[in-house]
Amino acid sequence: MTGAKIIPIAPNIDGIEILHRNGDVMYYENQSRDAQYEVRFMVDTSEESSVVITDPAYFSSDTVWSPGDRVIIFRKVDGYYLANDSALISGAISFPPGSVGVRIIDNTHSQLIAYEGAGTIGGPTITPTPEPTTIPPTPTPTPVQNCLNCGLGEGFPSHLPHKSGERSPSGSRMIHHRSPIPVHGHSETADRHKENLSSTPFQQAEHTRFP
């Protein structure tokens, strides 16, 4: 029989429009002494339930609600009002935020004709907070030894040049590429020194037997 929806009636201010789809012709409340059917509107919000005030200042000369007619419920500082012409609305303020519904009542017979949930009205616009972007940490590379038989802490690459005889950050002695290369604990220089000792007269004298 009826339908309700939220409509804008002024910048940042909404009202509720109610359409009489079909059924009996009804007079607006307190607009006729001999009304066979008198209609009353009530507004249900998150804060309160209120009877809508019917002030003649917000009605045109037509005070009958007939099929096809639309009325608007708007809010003022002292309550909710009914108008059948949007051009007559003045002093409107915002509805309290939250869900809102309208009860349509046959006031002559005290019967509920319809209940219309208009939807959610009022309240500030909420802007969603963007989710933070997480950047995964860069993994630290694992150092690799460059030799198979080197001791603990030796054989790792060094970023700084070293002179022969200096110690690397790991504590091992650095060997210059021109130095004799140790082979199983010996060097070519040590072997030559040993040969020279065995060929000296002194060494030969040790092996001479006297009568």
C-alpha cells in the first residue's frame, strides 16, 4: 500500500518520502473534523519514536492523502514534521545517525496500516584506513670458505688487500703470491737449505771415521 525512501531535501540534509500506492483516501491528522479515515505518521530512529506533527503551514490546499500522493517527513529542532510539498519545507535539520523507519497508522480506528523501513540516515562519512604494506627483510648471505683443509676462520674472502706476513681479520697469516708456498709443512727454500747443510765440509766431517 505504501513505500518509503530517504531523499535529500537540502544540502547535507535528508528527509523521508512516503508514497501512497493504493487503498483508501485518508485525511492528514488534525486536518478535518469529519474524517472517515485519519492517517498518523510516527518516526522510529536510533534515539526515539516520535509522532509526526501536521502543521498547516507545510501543506498545500489539498489535505487528503490519496493513492499516488507523496508526503515528506523532515526534522526540525522541536520535532518531526509532515509536508506534502517540498517547496514549503523550512528550518530542516539532519536526522540522528542510524536506521530509521516509519509507522503509518489509521488514527480513527487505532490500527497499524504499514511499517516502512526507510534505511540508514545521517552520520559522518567514514573513510576506510588503508592497510600498511609490509616489506620483507633482505636475507644476510652466508659466508663460504674458499678452501677444503683450512682452519677455523681461514679461507674467507677479504675485501681489503694484505701484505705478505700480515694477519687477516680472521687472525690467519696472509701469504704473498711470491712467497714460497708451503707443501705439507715444508717449503722449497727449506729443502734447498737442508741440501746445502748436508754438502758442507762440516757435515762431511761428521761422517769421517778416524782410525
